[in-house]
Amino acid sequence: MERITATYFIETPLQPDAAANVIAGEQSSGTFVAVPGETEELKQRFAARVESVEALESVTEPSIPGGKSASGVYHRAMVKISWPVENFGFNLPVLVSTIQGNLYELRQFTGLKLMDIDFPDSYVQHYRGPKFGIAGTRRLTSVEGRPMIGTIIKPSIGLTPEQTATIVETLGEAGIDFVKDDELLSSSANSPFEKRVEAVMQVINKLADKTGKKIMYAFNLSGEIDEMIKRYETIMNAGGTCAMVNINSVGMSATKKICDIGVLAIHGHRNGWGMLTRHPLLGIDFTAYQKLWRLVGVDQLHVNGIQNKFWESDDSVERSIKACLKPLGNGQTVLPVVSSGQWGGQAPETYRRTQTTDLLYMAGGGIMAHPGGAAAGVRALRYAWQAAVDGLTVEQAADKYVEFAQSVEKFGVK
């Protein structure tokens, strides 16, 4: 019988073996006390199984409130628990309820984080996964051999559809590959969704007729399911190629409903991610998180950025990018979206760490606030990435490219 295995980083006042058995019992056939009907035959078929326990360090202060330790010691460990696939079948909400769910409520733990999920190939192959992913996004944006360069419309809120379209025209004439709504904007009083799509796509279609290159614009259709489907159709009818979903807010089933339509590339924005992972001993690690959203079918997924404006370390961002690029059982990958306080200056370090140009490299202020204007900001990012691939330092790139030198002067560390 095929099984799915979850890896957890735990902290507990119990011995780690005993704590692992609590997870297995609570999240399958057991409860806090033996009950009629829980036969050995039933447990043999449906019970979760402890696959391994690797003891780590012990600490004297609990990471989060939980059970009290009589000895004053809290043990940390990596544990692997597996479940038979038939417990939940091809039902992602129930799968998540099984491998996460009530685990975070258990008093036996003063720390618990889902670090990874191992799926049998047959389980992954049941799901289509990303319809477009890296290759499809490259095809739709006509970009090969370098990162796709993108930006976010700023100010986040307040521009009219016509003002947004004017910015897109400037960016398009400068050769931008990708533009997106901010996650805070879907349909506001001053920028109704349908009017924004109409105004922006008029510009994009006109530029495509002129240059042969079509900008990918990710319109944020996040909302109620029926509303999202209607907005999806609006984008399609206007000739758009991409829709953005605030995946944590919209939820797994609703996002999958949108992905399953399969006409537009889906840009997965992970806003709210810090709530799920920022504590080192609570929540879910990105390695596990991105696998779930790949099964859902998102094509592009945010990973933060090197030397970003948020809390996440460069090592963590590097691991996230590499996780997105590692194929699952069906061979699909998801396009890493690098963002958060980015400008061209982080390109050399990003490339040094990842050795890939399979990225959507997003700069908001790094393009829009460039001293030479947005068009110069686009050119500066392209030059920065060419320099990174060529092995140039930031200083060498600034000597070679005028627009990038202006970026260094504006955004560089003083």
C-alpha cells in the first residue's frame, strides 16, 4: 500500500519516540484513549506509522507554550511519519488536515514544524501540476536564456485604470517582460477590475502588434469563487495571459478551481507566508509548502529575494529557489518569483548562489524609482543580470553600464 511521509522538526517535554507516537495516533486511527472498534486489523490498515526518529539537541526553555517538563528539559528531534494514501485519497484539503491539522494544538509539543513531504510518484502524477510553469511562462513572454524581468504597479492602491495603463505602456516600450497588480489591489472603488483589465490590455495588445512581444500582466482576481471565475473570463476575453491569486487568502480548493481551467498562467502570491513559517519551531517550511501548491497547479510562486527587505535569510531564499526547480514525480517545476526589495545589485549574489536564470526577477521600487525613470530601471535590471552571468561584480557592472551605475547610486548600500 502506497504511503505519504511527512518530516517534522519537533520540540517536546516527552522522549522523542513517545512524542512521535502521539503524532501517529492523533492523526490517524487513535485518540487520547483506547476506544471500541480500534482493532488490530483496522490499525494495521489505517494507522499512521513512525518511520524514524533522529534525536537532536535539548533545551531548558520551551519555544512555544505547551506541556510542562518535569525535568526542565525539552527534547528536539526530526521525525518521519507516514500515512497510507487511502486515508485521504486525492483530496488535498484532507491531506493537509492529516499532516498538519490538530498537530499544532497538542500539549505534548512546545514546537512542531512540517519540514517536507514525500509523495509516491503515482500520487503526484494524479495531479496535472503547473500547466505552464517555467517553459510555458517563457513561451508566453518570449524570453529565453535570461531571467524574466518584472515589476509591480506602484503605488499599490490609488491609481486609476488609465494611470495604470500609462505606466504599463512606458514599461512595455522599455522591454519589460512581466507586470503585476499589487496583492492589495483586486477591484477597488477607483480601479474596478474590469475597467483595469480593459485599459491595460488595450496597451499590451497594441504594443504586441507593434513589437511582436506580449507583456504578461498578472491581474489579481482574488475574491469569492464565482467572482474569480468571472474575472478569469474577463482576462481571457481581453487577450490576457496571466492571473494572480493570493493563495493563502483564497485557499487551496478555490485556487485549484482556477488553476484547473488551464488557459491562463497562474501567479501564486504567498502574502501571509511569514505567519506560517517565521517561527523556527512552528508552521511549515517552504520545501513542504511549495510541493502542495505545485499539486494545486500554480505556475509561478513567490520565494522572496536575496538581501531582501523582510526577515528571511539569504540561505532560506536560496533553498526555496532550488526547491521550486527540483522536479516532482511528474517532472513539473514551478517558476520561482524573486521579489522583496530587489534591484539589480542583488543579481550577482543570486546567480552565484543558484546558478540559474530560470527566475521571474521582480523589482517594484527598483524599477519604478530609478533616477532615469522606469524605462531606465528595466534596462538596469537586464544589464545587472547579464553582468551576473558574465561573472562581473557590482562595481565592474557599474563601470560598464550607465543605467546600472545609476541604480547603484540610488539603491546601493551607502
